[in-house]
Amino acid sequence: MFFDPMYLIFMIPAFILMGVTSWYVRHSYSKWSQVRASSGLTGHQAAQRLISTGNLYGVQVQGTAGQLSDHYDPRNKTLYLSRGVADSPSVAAVAISAHELGHALQDAENYFPMTVRSALVPAVNIGSNLGWILIMIGLVLQRVQIAWLGVLVFSAGALFALATLPVEFNASARAKELLYSTGIIQTEDERRGVNQVLNAAALTYVAGLVTAIMQLLYYVFLIGGLGRRRD
């Protein structure tokens, strides 16, 4: 294999965006994890209150290892909270907890974009590996058709990233409404903190989409060049 400088031309903007958003997430979380929510509820307690408020009695709350590893698993109706979120009564903790409960509400309502994203998971798991292999085989053997097939398969990742955006944005919107309506978040300063934490998280999905698109465009560029040489 060889290193192609053209790859950097396509990917450096995406890498910069990913780096900036990663810093923004860490900065926002660090800042607002030190600000206590006026309700005094921890992330775990906030989740339990929101489960009751939203009539999500089938949803369980469990711990998970790592930092910012919080997520909702629709397969077993379980909300997994990292220790830093579950045990902390901070603005950042209740914001993250409410966001993941937003996904539980989506699941309970069969929210269409979430259904679409879930349906894409098998294709992404296959396409992320098979697509790249087909592209490389097509380029090495100079078989344009195989390479384009690889692009088609690989594009499932970009499609998944695109389908993720409305799911995440909607979950954040639900989280804000839940926190405000239940009184878990009360002051304007706390609202600003919730907005900053959730907006920072949302930007990571935008950066993920940009990265997936730029990588896809790079492969299209390579295969297009192969097609022109064959002509």
C-alpha cells in the first residue's frame, strides 16, 4: 500500500472539524459538570423522574464504564449511564441523562427517523469493511465496476451518519423540554448550560457526517481517475 497526499487534501478539513468539536464537547462537559443543578438531582435520579413523567416504565437504568459513554439501547430498553453522569448532580449530567431518555421516548413512539437509522445498522456493519475491500480490489485490478460497487456499499456509512442527525437533534429538543417542564432545570444559566452541552454533542454528529462524505468523495475521485486513464 502507499500513502496518497490527495487523501489529506480531502480529509484535513474533516479532521480539523472533528478535533474542534471534540475539544468543544470536552470543554462544555468539563465546565457544566462543575455547576450544580438547582434541583439537586443526579443524572440517575433525573432519569428516574423522567421515566416516570414519560410513562416509560419498561425502561431500566444501568451503569456503564468509561466517560461520556452514555447511551440508550432499544434492544433491551435500557439506559446506560457512565458513573460521572449517574452520580453527579450537575447541569451536564442531567442534560446527558435527559438526552438519552429522549431516545427512549423516540423508541416508545416508533419515531420514524430512529427506525430508519436502526434499519441501516446491518448495512453499515457490512459496508464499512466490505466497501473498502471492494474499492481496493477494483483499484488494484483496475476494474472500475468493482470499485464503483465498493463505493455504493461504502456509502451506507455516510447514509447512516445523515440519518443520525434528525434522531440526535430531536432527542436533544425532547431533553430540553423534559428538563424545563419537570423543573429539573430552573434558571436561565442552567438552560444556557444545557444548550451548550447538547449543542456540542450534536456537532460531533455533524462532524461525523462531514468526515464520512469527504472519505466517500476521496474514493470517488480515485475511481474517477481510474476510469479516465482506462479511456
